[in-house]
Amino acid sequence: MAVTQLGSKALMSIVKVKENGVAQDFYVVRHNAYTTGRTLLLRRYIHSERQWHSSNVNAYATCTLDAWFNGDYFNSLPADIRGQIAAVTIPYTPGNGNTTLSSISRKVFAVSATELGQTHQYLNAEGTALANAADLKIATDSSGTAKTQWTRSPYTLDTSYAWRLSAGGGLDYGGCSGAYGVRPAFTLPSTLSVDDNGNITVNTEPV
């Protein structure tokens, strides 16, 4: 079976990572993402529909979604993959009244509205648009039904709204306590191997 490196996969290639033992599709969406030598993966389908923040506050660092990404969701991944997911520094807006563009270190996160190709007066430019943002702005569940998806970006004019993309791919904002589609994103070393079936493998042999 032929093996290629993750870093040589074309953008929008599909690779597979298991969640609770079940292989799931992820898009390869950026190489050298946030730092050199790491490849950004974004889940092909929404995982589930979840609140951004149960307290209806648009502070990403303490939001319900962030806690789930880096807690229960992270722990659903295989141990060898978890060991390869490093925290990366991503651009973000603190929210809850603080609209200064900043950065935060996270292992698993939501992509920003900017990364999905969106701009707005009340949206900070958090990073740059992904090359395939036009294809990624519409999220579906595994049956192909289009769903609204959350981003990590707060609506800077208010403290209780965050940006989301509608089922049609349009930029919209909603109350943080609302439940909408979530698509985990994380980076892996570009040197990891990918087999013909898209499975990412981690070499655990002694060197």
C-alpha cells in the first residue's frame, strides 16, 4: 500500500481520524498552518449542534464550545493522534466587551469567520481566508443536509452574540446560547503518513 506524507496532500483532500473508534472524514485545509510544519484539518461534516456559550457571553476563551473541544472531544480521539496534536497560537478576539485582536493557544478549536472568507464591520480579521473558504462556508451533516455552523469569532458590537454561517453559507450572528453545528479543527505534523485509504498513521516504533 502506498504511503504519502500529510504535508503533500492536496488541499481539500480527505483524510480519516477516528472519534470514539469510528473513522471520520477531515479536509486538509492548510499547510504550514499557524506555524511551520503543521497541517490544519477541519472536520468534513458537523459533529453535532452545540451551544457556543451556555451563559450567552461571547468570550471564546471560557466558552462552552472551547471546553468541549479540548475536553470530551479531544479525549474521543485515539491516544496516538492526541499525542501529535500540539497547541498552536491562533488569532482570536477575547469578546465580552474586549474587541482587541489577540491570540490564544489551543489544541482543538473552531475556525474563524475570517478563515471562512468572511468580512464585516463588527468582525475582527482573525487570520486569513483559507484557500477553499468558498467550499467550506457551507457545512452539512453526514446525510448531506446543510446546517448553520459556528465560528470562533465574537460579534464585536455586543457581548452575547457570535458569528455563524447560515446553511446557505451567508455570514450571520446568533445568541451564544443557541445550538448550531460545530466542526472541530486541529493541526498535525506534516510528516505524518497517510495510506491509500486516507488513514493517518503515527509511527510508534523505537528509533
